[in-house]
Amino acid sequence: YQRRVRAPAQRIVGHEKTLWVEYSALALKHNAVNLGQGFPDFPAPDFLKEAWSEAVEVPQAHWYTRGQGYPRLVTALSDMYSPEFGRVIDPLSEIMTSVGAYESLYAALTAFTDPGDEVILIEPHFDSYSVVVEVCGGKPVYVPLRPQGDPSSANNWALDHAEFEKAFSSKTKLLMVNTPHNPIGKLFSAEEMEFIARTCEKHNVIIISDEVYERCVFPGYDHHRIANVPGAWERTITVGSAGKSFSMTGYKLGWAVGPEELIGKLQAVHQTAVYSAPTILQEVIARCVERENELKGHEDAYHTQLPQIMEKGCQSVISACNEAGLSVVEPYGGYFILVDTSPLGLEFDTSEVDYDVQCVQWLTEHKKLAGIPLSLFFGKNKYLSDKYIRLCFAKSEETLAAGGNILKRINQS
């Protein structure tokens, strides 16, 4: 006799797997060049390695630390962000560190979403947004970015103002915005941020601004923070990432910045889940942030070099796509680029499985190149994904060369 395992909570049913597990396994199975998942595979910078060797000698780096954030790190973050936000940010009450930016996003959604609340998601969007909203009992309300004019420029993908305003109701509690945008690579303009902030103010909606790619804005372009729109600070939680800022995504260390009234509610979720992020990791990143603060604007600063690294990788993928006759949506920041696969002339039965899903499976199996289907970033308006797939250019020169060679020969049988 074997007793049956009790059923799980209904709120997690259907959310047991993530697309990242599925597509990473697919790439491994076929020994494909992985331009799908967004992790840099190049070595850590020397200053980061040095920070580790120094951090292990700090006694308190091996102890439990303050739940809302290691004092040295939140102080360094305050020094970094205060001039960027144009206000003095209190390191002890207006910053919270977390186990990855992912946890900050989770804590923000969990802290403010009650069953029945509506959360506006601008799509395409990072897949976890809608999952967490639904697990909290909330309802995702999807508003798409649509190509306005030439779709080959990421910044031409924009909100329809009337459609956006229509999405708000008396049940709307939160809005999530992501810039630089994953997966499109769009940088929201100051005017777009003004419009979004004013609409949220009108409806008394809290804003969660996912800005994990803030240090990956290509040279010559600007990153606009919605919290800097006059009056928006009081309703905005801004989320950042050490992994994205220093190209070490496996570190899983992030933070949230905002007014004490909001950050304190995230802390209530954080302390009942993980309590604190690893202390020694916070010591290491504190040293890295301090270095960036000292070198800000200098050519030796990593945050000066990183945009150049990302743009170079992006141009490598664009060049290979051009040679293969594939058009792209050219990004202006982040890790990713959208590639239009329609010139490949592939035909699939799409009655049950979307074209881009089958295309990625075919490319991975037959061409040994792994990507991610764009339709998986949509909750409602999948038709806009058309025949696009997402590729990652935050890779080593060797990986980009291998992927580029496949792209260049992709039309060969």
C-alpha cells in the first residue's frame, strides 16, 4: 500500500517548469552553440577576482549580515545611485539587497499583489513576471509594444497610448516596465517614461522598473529612469543586478531601490523567504561598486567598457545575420537581439505549436544553434512575435564566432 501524495496548492499548478530548463536541456542534448540563454561565458574581470581574494580575509564577510543589505554594499550603492537619481538615497531604508534581481522582482510583486488585483505587463516580457502575478492570485493585463514604422529598429517598438490607457481599471495595482528591454533591446525614451508615469499617477498605480541591463546601454545612447520623472519616485521600485552589471550572472545578487514606504514592504517578504543574500558575495560586490564609483567616467571603469563589449558582440551577430540574408531588430542595449527567420523559408504545421518554437527546435537539432522563441515572451499578443527568435550576444568572441559561422552557412543544406 502506498499513500498518495497530497495535491499541491492550486496557485502553482501549471508553473512547475520554466522555459529556461527546457531550452537549456535542448541545447545540451544536441551539443549546440548556445545563443539562447542570457549568460556571459567570458572570464570574470581581474578586479573582481582580486575582490574575492581580499573579501575572504574580512572576518565579518563570513557571518550573518543585516537582512536588508550588507552595510558596505548598500552604502556603495547609495553613493552610486544618489547622483543618478538626483536625490540622496538612504542606504539603510531605501535599498534592499536580494538573492538576484529575480528575488527583488518577486518580493515587489508578492508584497503588493492581492488576489483579484490587476498588474499591467508590457509585452513581450520576461517570463517570470506573469508567473509570479498568477501565483499571487493577481491577473496579468497585457499591453504590447508594437512596431511603429520600421520594425528593424528596437526603439520603434512602442506603446499605443490609447491601448495603454484603456488597460487601466479600478483593479489595477501595479505596472511593470523593463528598460533596456528584454527581449527587444529597446531603450524607453524620456517622453515614453513621462507618459507611463503620468498614467500610473492618474490611476494611483505602483511601478516596478526592471533595470537590470542599466550598465549595458550602447555608447551614444541614454538610459532613462522612470523614477526620475517628477513625482514618480514615491511610487517606483527600481530593480538592479550585480550579475548583469559585472557580467557574472551566476552570482545571483540584486537589489531594489525606492522610497522607504515601498522598500519596507519588500523587506517583509524578503525576511520570511531568504532573510539575507550571502554576506561574502555582498562584500565582493561592494568592492566592485566602490571601484566603479571611484573610476566613474574613466576609460578603465568596467561600466565604461561593458557597453562597448556588448555593442561589439551585437554587431558580430548582426554581421553574420546580414551575410545569411536574415533581418534583425537592432537593439540599443541589453544582451539580446531579435532575428527574423522568415527568409529561411521553413514551413511548419502551426495548428498546435507556434512557428518560432518549431524553428528554434529545428535550428538546435539540425544546425546546432540554440535560440529562444519570441512567442514565449507573450501572454496575449503572440501574433506580434511572427517569425522572430531571440539570440544572445553577451558571449565570448569564441562563442560568437562559432554561432556566426553557423548563421553564415544556415541556408546550406
